[in-house]
Amino acid sequence: MHRSTPLATFSLSVIVSLSIMLGGCEAEQSVTATEPAQPVPDNTILAAGSSFAAPIFNQWFSVYGAEHTALSLSYDSIGSGAGIERFLAGSADIGTTDAPLNADEVEQAEGEFVQLPVTGGMIAIAYNLPDYPGPLNLPRDVYTEIFLGQAFRWDDPRIAAANPGMKLPPRLIQVVGRRDSSGTTFAFTHHLAAISDDWANGPGVGKRIDWPGGAMEATGNEGVAQRIKITQGSIGYVEAGFAQRLGLSIAWLENEAGGFVLPSVETGRRGLADGTDTPPSDLTRTIPDPKGARSYPIVTYTWALASTAYDTQSKTAEVKALLRWILTDGQQDAEALGYVPLPENMVQAALNVLEDRVGGPKKSLLTADDAD
């Protein structure tokens, strides 16, 4: 079957967001995460959450919707935290998050659900130095101190030492962070805490943190990318494929092995496999600091939260069929959009849980034992 070009199949909401960004206005999102649950027709599937995964979900919904014209598919890019809240409140059929729920969070939730990895990706550190487009190498201790507010200037001697022959500007660094509850922030801060005691004992790990110093804040990957694009001297973190499509300058980051690596499908795949040739089958595992000389250092999966049983058998069957397609045929869309397809062993483990739990026996927490 003919597949549409990914960039041509974005939903209207994504096209509008891009237009707003390029026009220099920040795209604020006025959503209420815990809206009262409203009845959702059986022929409608509402998904909400991760802005990190918004481009690939819009592509999936466009392609799948063209094949299933009786279905109405909608994706709301509101951030992982709000997506989790909407799903648990019953106002979204699928919640998406770049931070898996832990055992305590699952126990506190009402209703039974699964969390399935659906794609992998990388978080880029993007910057705006119009007269110095790069390539720019950033050592691990330096980019951590930048986001701690302890490295203030672009001509810092350590940045200069990592970029011989590059005359960096004598200007202040302006950090851009997320203001909303974000799985991208969770993955980014999880990495920073893994490589820096100062970060672990300071801002710490979370979907939302208090940014040190005078950081600007924006909503969503879209908002951070737009703010970097219009602010000279700025630096921030954003989903790598999104940064590439917007033409943002992206830093080469020092990984655990001491090499400087640019985000790519191959370096992302290595990072998600933790530098090995055998990717993990633990479906909720996170990798805060991947090993391996060719591994990109900041990687994450995106998980889909789905109920084991919806209000009707028809809705349960429709959601199950959609997720089955995403885990199989949908994976071929990942690379063109800058994401990393799931390794085959993880796809099979996720399919096993989907077939057994959704519409089947009721258990909620997904662990390595569940996948066996």
C-alpha cells in the first residue's frame, strides 16, 4: 500500500502550531488536564499527552484514519503530565507519556490499564548563535552547568577548548526550559541527574522543575523550539526530529564513553539499546546515561496508556486494533520523522501484553516479568 509522505500528513493543529512558531508568537495551550469525563462515541478515539511524540502520532492517525474512514482520530499535544491526567480522568482514550508511571502511581490509579512503549526518540540540545552555526561540541560537565545556571557565557574557556578554531561570541547564555508537566523534561533531568551530583542534589528529576537562574520558560516542545528560534544566544532541549525539521542548530554531546555524538536514528538506536546488540525487553525501563561509543546520551521511549476494558466492547476492540497497528505497520514511519523504531524483541513483548491484557485478564503494571 502507498504511504503518504510524513510531513504532508500532519494534522491541521500541527500545521497551525508551526505557522505560529515561524511567525514569532509562542503557542500557548489553554487546556484543562482534568476536564470532567464526557461520553466518547465508539467511532472516536481521543489521544492526549506527549508533545515529544506529537509529530509521529499525527502521522499515524493520518495514515490509519485513511484506512479506517469510519473512525474519528484526534491527538492533543498537551504534555505528558496533562495527558496522564486526562487519561486517568477518563477524558482521553489513550494517554501518551515520555515518563512511565511507577508502581505507586499505578496503584493509586482507578481502573486497570497497560502502558506500552510505542516509539523511541532523542532529546537534542538546540541553540541559537546565528554567526556560529557549528558544529558545536558540548562536554557533559559544561551542558549540565549551563542548565544549572553556573556556566553563563558562550565564550567559556571549556566550550572553547572543546571547539578548537571556533571563535565563540562574548555573550550571555539564555536557557529555555519547559513550564508544563513534561515527559521530555523528565527524561532530560533524569539524564542530568545521572551525570551530575549537583543536579541530582539540586533541581532533581521530574516532569516539572524549578529552573535555576534566569531561565525562560515555554510550553511544549513546540514552544521551546520556537523560543530558541527567535532568541539569539539561547539554548534549550527539544525532541531531536522536531529540532531538525525546524532547522535549529543542534549540539554534539559528549556521551558516557567520552565521544561527541549528534542525534541520529543509529546513535539513538544504540542509546536505547544501552550500547549493546541486544535491546532490553523490560517495557518500562529508562536509560538515563547509555553506554557505548556510538550511543547518543539523551534518549527516551514514549509509552501509550490504554485501558484493559473501555465502556463498550466495540471501543475496546478499536483501541486494541489501533495500538496493534502502531506496534507493527506504524513503526515504518519512525525514521523519516527522526524517531527510532522499536526493536523487534520489544515490539513482540508489547504485542504479547496488548493481546493478553486489553480485553483480557485484568492487570495494570507492566514489568519485565509481564512481558515474558
